[in-house]
Amino acid sequence: MSAPLLAAGPPDWSRFRGPNGSGISTAVKVPTEFGHDKNLVWKLPLPQGHSSPILQGDRLYLTALRDNTLVTLAVDRGTGKILWERGAPKVSTKVVDKRNNPASPSPAVEENGIYVFFPDYGLIGYDRAGTQLWAMPLGPFNNIYGMGASPVIVGDNIILACDQSLGSYVMAVNKRSGRVVWKVDRPEAKSGHSTPIVWRGPDRKDQIILPGSFLLTSYDAASGKKLWWVGGLSFEMKSTPVIGGDTIYVNGYGAPVNDPGNKVTVPLADDVWKSIDTNGNGTIEKAEFPKYTAAFWFDATDLDGSASLNKDEWAYYRAALDSENGMLAIRLGGSGDMSDKAIRWKYQRSVPQLPSPILYGRVLYMVNDNGIVTTLNPETGDVIKQGRLTGAPGAVFASPIAADGNLFFTTEAGAVVVVAPGGDLAVKVVNDLKEETYATPAFADGRIYVRTTQALYAFGL
């Protein structure tokens, strides 16, 4: 079950969610109906992993966990045959959230470079033949949900964001030598794993745009200098933003208590210490933790894992509870703190935590983790429609993508739902693979590549 590739041009899906993380492909003649017995070009059984397929030339790259070894796979896009497989040791044994996986971050690729990040090992560069160019051990990391940001290529460098409970940073690594070009601390970032995107400013210089706890931040791509930032984001930021014109759209979701009307006010640390630090040791232990919120919040804000909260951690707890879930439209550019100048609108109902938004056909789409889709006017934030996708109920963790005049939503249960553009959520067809799915599909040459927890599929007409 193989076929020649349909076009000679290179695919435009060389990083997570394709061109600059937009989720939009120029591929045409993409099938809208497919399944185990329909328009199947090939099927490749795979070891476990949540990374999304990434394309370059006649190849496809992804990562997986095989027998406790972290593996990078190069696959022939025409035949589905594995061309090479390279392994790295799984150094860390920390268990992460079910929605995450030791092979969650997606590769970043170019003609003769494949760059992969494994949170349980580090960052690795390979050439097209599978020869290791360099390796950079990193970690161990401490993120309550696990790490998940994918590397991206910007000029001569690999950009990698490593947000964690303590010691968050973003860095640029030379793609040829594997040496650190710059590394910038992100002390405000505590929980999340957003993949950055790139924006070219009025000075024609590239900027790295990266969400994190509470802030959207721009960094100079060449030096790592912090250029401008906007507050008002959730304390949990996991999705990848998208750009339309001079506006960036970014969504974040922490917990139900961060929805409008649910906010809990927490006293300052000094007031709390006087009343509830019953053993007088200068920290708040779990038994002393007040019942403002569920016990989950104690674990989420115990940043150093000491089983007690110090005053800095209490301050983070207060800030996290004070943050708000929302989809924000933010004007790009500026200098310094742009929080009071750049936010154009904010929408706060049924906001996603994991799936990234997509801007397609002058409509902004977002689907939350429970499968509720909202379409918005990108200029005003006004709702066009909100509801579930007909015929495909259930959770959604993959991000929506679009090609050839259609949008594709993928559910956790393995249904790929094809939706007509326009914002009214008109479902054309539901393609049910009936296999658990967390990865975001990819397009190229009239094909859609879908990774489930069991296999990689290529579908084409």
C-alpha cells in the first residue's frame, strides 16, 4: 500500500503545527474521507509517543519511546518504511500526566538537520543520514504536567523553551555545533510548555514570541534580549499562539476557579503565617493548608517539592488564583511593559488548556479539552458560534489544522472531524480511526499524516 508523492515541491510542515505554528498548509487535493479501509496509502505500527509527524522533502520524522529508549525515526513518506532509527537513554523516570509522554515534543527539521528534544534526556541534532551531530543533556526538569515544548529553527539556531517549577529558561543553540548562543531566565514562568513562534518586527529583525505563566514575552532572536511583554495571561500556558496581521492570539487555562465569577481571594503571606503556621516553622505544610481551594493547589504551588510552602510559593499561589483563563488578542510590538496598551480583546468562556487556536478564513477557531469549539471574529472577539462537533463527542488534545479549504479537528478517541470554513461548525465528515490520539496531524502533497498511539497513517486520494 504505497504510492508516489504527488508533488515535487518541499512540504511546509517542518515544525510543530507547520508554518510558524499556524496549523495551515498550502497542500491541495487533501482527502476529506479516510479510514482503515478508505484512501489508506500506508500504515506504520509505532511504539508509544505523542509527538506530531514533521515533514522534510521525501521524509517524515517523529519520536517515540521503545523499550525504555527514546528514539528518533526517519520514515519514507512514499512507502511508510523506516529509513533509520536512533536511540537515546531515558535518564529520568518521573511519571508525567497521561496527556503527556516522554516523546511529546515534536522535531524541528530542515534539509540536513533533524533536532529533537526529549525531556528525559535533552536536545539532540542529527543529519539526514541519521548521524548524530551533537547532544546536549538537559534537566532533570520539574514540571507538574511534564515538559512539552517543541524546538524550532530560527536562522542558524535552535530555540528551545524549558518552563518548569523553578529555573525556567529559553535558549538558542547553534544548530551546527550544539553550543549555547544565548540563554535567558524566565523567573515568572512556573507551569506550562508552550512552543514559541517567530515574528519579524518593523526593524526586519526576528523576535521569539513565547507565552508563559502570566506573561507573553518577546525576545530578540539574535541575542535573547527581552524586548516587550504583556501581562494578563493564565498561570498555565501550554498552547502555541497564532499571528494574523499585527495581532497575536493566545489562549491559556489554569483551572475552573480561574473563570470569571469563580475567583478566590487569598490573604497575604504575613497574615496567613500568623494564623495557620501552627507549628511556627515558617512554612505552610499540607496539614496547615487552608481550604480556600482543593488540595491540588498545594502540590501545584509546592515549587521546590519540599512538601511545604514558603512565602515565595504562597505568593505564587495567590498570583495563580488571581490569574484568569482567556483567549487574548494582543497587538504585536512595542517596548517594555505593553500590558496596558496592547490587549485588544479578551474572551473567557470554554477556553482550551492544551489545543492551540487556528486563524483560517477570517475566523478564529479554538477547541477546548472537553471538545467544545468556539469560533470568534478575530477583529472584535465576538462569538460566531459555540458547540460540540456533530458526531464526535469527547475530549480533544490535538490542535486543529487546515488545508485545501477545510479544517480538521482530532479527538482523543481517534476521530478526525472535517469542518467547512466560515465559523458555523458545519461538519462534513467524521473519520473514526478508533485509536487514542494526542498528536496533531500533518499535511503534504495531497496527503494527511495521522499519528495515533498505535500507528502512523498516510491517507491520500
